[in-house]
Amino acid sequence: MTIVEPPVTTQTRYTGTPVRRTEDPRLLAGRGEYVDDVTVPKMIEAAVLRSPEAHARILSIDTSAARALPGVFDVITGADLAAVAGQQPVIWFPIPDQRIAKTHALATDRVRWVGQAVAAVVAVDRYVAEDALELIDVEYEPLPVVADLDAALAPDAPKLYDDWPDNVSGSLTYTFGEPDEAFAAADVVVKESFNHGRAFGCPLEPRGAIVDWDAFSDTIDVWLSTQAPNLARDLLSEVLGVPVHKIRVRTPNLGGGFGNKFDFYGEEVIAAVLSRRTGRPVKLIEDRRDSFFATSHSRDQRLDFEMALTNDGTIVGLRGISYGVLGGALGTVGSGPPWASVLTCMGPYKIPNLDVTVKAVMTNRSPYGSYRGWGVPKGNIVHERLIEIAARELGMDRAEIRRKNFPAPEEFPHFSGVAFTYDSGRYADCLDLAMSKIEELGWRERQAQARAEGRSVGIGYSFHVEPSAYGPSRILNLVGLAHSGFDEVTLRMDSIGKVTVYSGQINMGQGTHTIYAQLAADSLGVPMDDIVVVTGDTDSCPYTGYGTGGSRAAPLGGAAIIRAGERLRAKLLRIGAQLLEASPDDMEIVDGVLSVRGAPGRSVTTREIGDAAYRRLLDRLPEGEMPTLEEVDVFDPPNMATSYGCTALLAEVDRETGMVSLIDCLQAHDCGTVINPMLVDGQLAGGLAQALGGALLEELIYDDEGQLRTASFMDYLLPTAMEIPPFHFYHQETPAPDIPGGIKGVGEAGTIAGVSLVGSAIDDALSDLGVTVTRFPVTPPRLLDLIRAAQISASQAKEGSA
Amino acid sequence: MKPPPVKYARAGDVAEAVALLTEHGSDAKVLAGGQSLIPLMNFRLARPSVLIDINRAAGLDGIRVENGSLVIGAMARQRDVETSDVAAGAVPLLPQVLRHVGHVTNRNRGTVGGSLAHADPAAELPALVTGLGGELLVQGPGGSRLVAAEDYFLGTFTTAMEFDEVLTGVRLPRLPAGTGVAVEELARRHGDFAIVATMAAIHLAADGTVDLVRLAASGVASVPVRLHGAEAVLAGIAPTAEAIDAAAETVAGSIKPTGDVHAPADYRRDMAGLLVRRALRTAIQRTEVAA
């Protein structure tokens, strides 16, 4: 493959072009700096002791032997931590009157999941710290374990929280229209119970923190592997009782976040407490083993849903319950993701009658938190699986039944029935685009040929919506978020005419620095090479609401750059007009050169503008013009921007083993204005790879004792290049009406679409047997069971009819 | 994931390794390619007091044919064996099997002896050696001895070697020209430990009847299993589809699989039979009858 370097320096418009990532040379050369690469003078290293029990009372903790080990600086338990730090915060409260199960960063009296932190050691290095962990003696009194959802909901279930009536943290029902009447009058009702196993984002750089608590100034310097440095600073202030302005959070390169690093973790607090007690900077890196227990788990849900339709395939109602199988305490985002499944379970379809419930249930598992997709992949399972089951029942084409239920482009903005109003879309066009590409790629011939050879090849579909650009701050507050959703950007041109963009967003692999430079270059009319993007430091970068999550960096940060850029450009033109003795209205700026329109000989460069604004102002900076060249913009969107796409998969099932191989995959997609098609493709591919892994391979499996059985890469199976099919991406651009620049988010598209997609392809491959995939991941033994059960019932039906 | 404190000693040759093992007792461990031992130490599941490094012990990495057998030194890297013409010529099953062992980077460091000494019942090399009736060369304070594979693998991670013995190599009977071989492995991903793997080597006489058949499976018991029952069904008869089915049907009775997070025992049992059938079909297709 030949990669042609785009001619960056001579380009006058960057938006929409596949500019190569400015981030890459450093990372590819192995010269990135991740938090574990950071060394602070006098730094010591910590490690965390984790509970081997899923549910137990802590009777005693003896740390004396650990303290006596040479090289150990300090050992703390829950009591030590609770003396100086509050409980771990929760910021999402979508369910009114929800019981909020909070804990300290170290367990104080009781553990509720395997891997819960119970003590921490800080020592000269991590080796000694881990040696010391083995010397801590914890006496547990085991309690009955609530290992899964059924165990948690059983009438006589042991309780995780003694003062609760049961293990349900909260429940919320949304109704829209007249669901009961709709179901009573429907021609067809299809219903299923779907399960998605536990999984997590599994960033290849695990989490990590360095905290330096300076006793003299009472300031806290933090280096943190996070997607949300501003949020982390606010929450550290809340938990530690230190004013926000005395806390600085820096984020070096991030080796993946995937939502997992949006959440705020106990290790940040543990490192802070250890630093305060020892007077030393403390590094606490989550190693790979820790990560399986201590990084937010997600996805774990059961979804019991039914869809009502008329005989012509019109959906008239949807009702059901989304059970969030939460852990032993609430994570930062509480029951947010299972709630979001309910908000998106109608997907792209007009469904006039809804009765949908989220029920958040506590179990003795690790806490539930953010993972790319944030509940929407499970919403997608509900609408995409049910509509295909309905198509089968009604004998309808799978594309036709979808097309029939889309809102038409002129019906936007379209209220989904629960919370979201989709801003814009051409859903049928997108579906048609995907279908035409299936023909072009010859999938139908490949399928027919394979079937003629006796192989089971199927084509799967998934149409998804991705609510992005989270979100209007006041609406987020209204639905229960104790945080905002705006984004702030500072755009500064310096004294020699070069530009720095300061953003509160975090670059975790998406290419944020590249697209921000593209947008700033276009909005100012300067070369991209003149732009530097700075992120990851709360002292120098502005505040962003939320953090880098909810597919918001491109639409919200992008909009703020465009708006700030317009104002700064106007100022440049005013100064340029003064220098050239022209009217600002006659001025233009192209590629960093300001000239009088129609008289290209009369020009100045941004270098001279910088000089006039910062250094030699006399007769050059217009009277009344404020010195310096800086614009700040805060963009709080009036509505979210909803991306969407139609994904298709060609897959083969081995009926004798239950193994599934993925042959080819395509996605037709609309994320509004495409800033950089190469990076959008990268987002789509990465998300799809994660979803395909979740659909077939990845599962955090707990046994009946609440032990996590897949806590290493030998058993938690990430997809590799060997398992992932080729991808083909096609874009249509329907600009977001409420976002300057028309940009919609794209970070989560693949993860939303890809799970139901696999189910659809498998069902199609086995269409003669009538198999319906309802449980993910689809492992070979599970699929073989489905195949054999279908074969038995098929042969019984044959006998019955004979 | 830092290992507990451990002492390190380098052995210049096998005799020195044996002496060090004798000196340090059963808490000492021999370090070869480290592809299993080091992760186990990082998990603190293995905590040897001393590592005896034999990476620089001379003369342990040979790959040669000797008296009709292929002899591979314990320290031969798996990748070197995989790409060795000598190994492929004598035992064409070897490169095929090795391609399923981890990934190339693992095989660059991983050694043949390391895998055989580690004795993971899901691993491919122990099954190959067992299936082909190989012998293990073991050296201890009292000298060297040869142990037949089926006497060597005693259980999961357990072999017939004494604590003061070092595995120095393996001897595999050379397969006659025209032998068809096949490996069938069912793994969740390429390079993972097998859920079940089967291997077949089959040779046909001029009249089309089977005059040599070797069948083995991994992932189906606490030790790698040679499928004698299935071999007996095929020996001396024409390998028809019915004969293959009859051989495959004996497999379930010769194995004792256990379940884990990836597959229950019943699934493994079923798959062992299926994969024996598939391996036999492919191996038979690949046989060449001498003209």
C-alpha cells in the first residue's frame, strides 16, 4: 500500500480532506509519554491490596508485617483513608429517588466485589510494594454472595445493603402514547429476552496516577490517565476538601480511554492520601491484572422487550425492561448506561407508543461504568433484533421493514418518544447506500456460491443511531447529571502570527489535535502548520463540561473553534486593513496572507498582524482595538446531534463447531460534516472492532461465588487483526442543524452497531433452521447449543408433518 | 504484576544445571524461553527461589536426524524448528503444529523443551510428541535416561522428571515418505491455547490399506492423549468414510475433558471426535502412495 502525503502546506481548505494525523510520528517512534513514563523527583510507588472475597465483612487488618518490610514508606487501610477523604462521588442520577450506594476508595467495613481495594502500600518501588501487599493480613467473614441478576432479584436474596428492602437501586418507567392499547390492537407481537455479558473498554494503557501533595502550599499536582481532567479536578476537590484552584491535573498521552477513563476512580484518591501522609509524590499505576477488577465494567444487561406491529410491518408499540446488572457500589456514572439503553431502544424508528423501564440492580461484581457506546449498543440490540424477528414473522424483507418505519427527512427534528429529539437525518438514503454497496461488493453471489457448497454464510444488518454532542447543559442537569455539557476553547495568535488552540478535551487516539488544527486553520485562513493544539492541563487549558465522552470533542470543541475563529479572523482583517489603509470589508485572508480583495499586491502576513497587536502598536493597531489576539468561545449546544449508519456484515457459521468467521463488513454512515474522512473511518473501524470483539469474544465471566474467571488476556479475549474482517466505509453528509460547522460525533458508531449486527448475520446464515441469537457474546459452545436445539425441533416438525 | 524476589544462576552446560538443581532443591526452576514461567511468576503463581538459566548452555539447540529419528535439542527455539527443512523432512507434522503455538514472537523465544517440560495439557507440542510415540531425553545426577512420552506426561504441569533432572531433548520417529499429516485446532482466536486440537499422521500401503496411523489430541484430559482406540480401528483396513466415522466414534471414550470458561467438557468431547474426523480426512487426502 502506498500512502501519499497530502500537500498540507499549500492547502487552503483542510476540512473534508484526509490530513494525516499530526500525533502519529511521535507515537509511532515510541516517543509518546504516558503517565507511567513520567517521573517526578522523590517519587515513590504504590500498589493496592484487593479483596479475594466477593462479599464479606472485614473483621481485622494487620499491616504490621508490611510496615516492617524494608523499603516500605506507608500502609493505609479504609479507616486511614476515610479519616481524610470522603466517599467516591456519583455524578449521574437519572432515576429519581434512586438509592445511591457509595463507598470509600478503600473498603472500611465490608467488601462487595472481588478486587475491591482494601489496603494500599507505598514503597521505594512497585516490586517492594507488591511484596508488602502479601504481608498484609486481612480477616474476612464471608457473607452470602449475590452472583448474578437472578440471584439479586430472588425473593429471599441476600442483601448487599442491609438497610435497603432489596437489591434494587432504582427503577424508572417512561411511557409515551397509549402502549397498552397499541399492544392489544396489534396484529403481531414479537418478544425476546436479550443478554449482553460483562465487558469493558480495556485500554491497552491501563489507568494510572501520580499525585504530588505539596504540604507547604497545600497544592496538589496530579498526572492522571483520564478523559476528563476538569471533572477529575472538581471531584478530587470534593473528595479531599481541597479548593479546586489548588489542584492541577495534567494528562500526558493517553493509550486509549474508551469511556473507561472518563470515570473517576478510587486510585486517584488513594495516591493523594498516600502523598499527603508521606510528603512524597506517589505513583500508582494500575497493572494489567488490576485493570480487570478495578477499571469500570460495563455492558452487563438483560433486556426483556416486545414489539407490536401491524400486518404491513408498521411498528405500533415497544415495551420492556432493561435490567442493569450493576456491581457492589455505584461507579461515577451510576446507572447511566442501562438508562441510556432505554432512551435509545426505539432506535431510528417512529414508534408512537412506548412503555419502557430501566431497573438498576446491585450484585457482587465490580462497579459498572462508562464504556464507548454507553448503553446505546444494548438499545440497538432491542430494536434491531426485534425488527428482524418481526420481519421473519411477517415474511417481509429486512430492509423493507426498516425503511417503512423511518422518519422521513422532512419529519426532523424527530422526538424519539423518550428524552431525545433527533436533529436531522436521511435514514432511507443511508440504508439504500448500504444495500447498493452490498450488491457492488458481490456479497449476494458470494453467499449463494457458499450455500451451493454447503457452507452457511449469512448477511447481517444493523441500523443505528448515535446521539452525540452531549449535550445542552440545562437538559443534562434536568435528566439527572450533576455536571454540564458545554465546551470552551481559547484561540490565540501570538506576536509572530502563529496560533495556539487550547482545549479542555483530551486526545486519546481519535486525532483531536489534527482535526482541531484543521478547523482552526480553515476558520482563520492560515496554514495548518502554523497551529499548535494544547490539551491535558487544567492550569493552561479551559474548562470543558463533562469531559471527552459522549462523542463531543469534534462537534462541540469544533463549533467553539469555528466561532472563536470567526471573531479572531475579523480582528485580523481589521488590523490588516489598518496596515494596508483599506476597509476591513475589502480584506481577505488566505493561507496566512491578508490582502485587499482584487489587489493582491497589497498584502501583509499574520506575522505583521502579530507584531501590530503585541509589540509595535503605534499607528498600526486600530484605535479602540484591544491589544493581543485572543478569542474565547464557550459552546453549549441547543440540541444534540444524532449520527446514524447502516452496517452490514458477511459472516460464516461452522454448523459442526459453532465457530463464526467474519468475512467482510461495510458501513454507510452520516456524521454530518466530515472534518477528516480518514479519521472518521478510523473511528468507525475501531468501534466496530470493539463491538465485534464484544459480540464474539470478550466476556468478564463471574462464577457462582462471585469470582471473576476471565481476569487475564489468556481468558479475556480481545479481537486481533486475525479476527476482524476488512471494512468498507461510505459517507453521506447531512449537516447538524444545531451545531456550527454541521459536525456530528462519530466516536461510538461502531460499538453501537456491531453487536446486533453479528446476531443478524448468524441468524441469516442459519435461516433454514430458524435460529435467533439473543445472548452475547456468541461463543462456539453457545451457538452450537442453539444450532442443535433448532435441528432437533426441525426434525421433530418434519416427523410431525410426515 | 511484579514477580516475588528470586535468585538467578546461569548454567554453562547441562551438568552445571543439574548441579545447581541438586544444590537448590525443588524450589529451583529451569529458565528456558520463559514464555510460560515468566508470566506465572508475574502473577505470583510460580515463586521459585532460584532461576537456573540454561539459555547459554552449549549444544542444546540441535535439530538433526539420528538413526531414523528426529532429535531436537531442548533449547531449540520453536520458530527455528518450524522453519527447519530437516524437521519438516523427517516429521512434516511439526511445522504444521508449531504454527498453532502462540504467535511468531512467542515462538522466537519459546523452546521445544520448555513447552514439553511445562506440560500444559492444552499445548500442541506435548500432544504431537505423545501421538508420534516420541521419547524425552532427561539428564540427572545419575546420568541420562529416555522416557516414553506416554510415561512422561503425568498430569497438568506434571512430568516424570525428578526435581534434579533437566530435559535435554526429544526424539521423534521419522515418518515414512508419503505419510499424510493434518492438524485440526479449535481455538477462540488464532494463537490461543486450543479448546481442542487433534493431529493425524497416516500412511497407506500399496493396496490402499492403512499401515501406519498416529492420532493425538490436546485439551481433552489432564495429559496429552494418544488415541490408541481410533488408531486400532483404522490399522490394516482401507480408510473409508465409514472407517473414519468408526474411528472418530471411539474418541469420546478415550478422553476425559474438563470444562472451563471457554467450553464445557461435553463440547470438548464432541469436538474431539469431530476434529479427529476432519484431521483424518485431510491427512488421507495428503497421503502419497509410492508408485
